Amino acid sequence: MTKTIWMITNQNDNTKTELTYYHFGKEPKFPSWYMEEKHIYTIEMTWNLKLIKTPIIFLKCLFHQYIIK
């Protein structure tokens, strides 16, 4: 299991969003509900760490949980 942190920058108004994503090594499924049409976004990975398998982390990965700040 992996915890990955992504920095998403809206190039139109220069706002930054941090996305914490728990996954099993697959490509992340970025939530599209907060991204607007006709905007340009830069997405970069800032942190990537393999996690110890615990029941709570396992459930976060299983349900593709993400945290947006």
C-alpha cells in the first residue's frame, strides 16, 4: 500500500490544492468534481511512501480514500 501526496495548481488563479491519496500502486483516480472546465491544472507528486499494512490504512486503500486540503 502506498500513500502519495500530490500538489494540484490551478494556473488560472494560481490556487494550490494538496491531495493525499492512498492506493495499491495503481494510477490515482483524481477527483474531478472540484476541477472546473476551461481551467489549466498542473499536477505534481510531492511525496510517495510505502505504508505498513494496518487495518485502517488497508480500508483507506480499498475504498480509494483521498483527503483534499
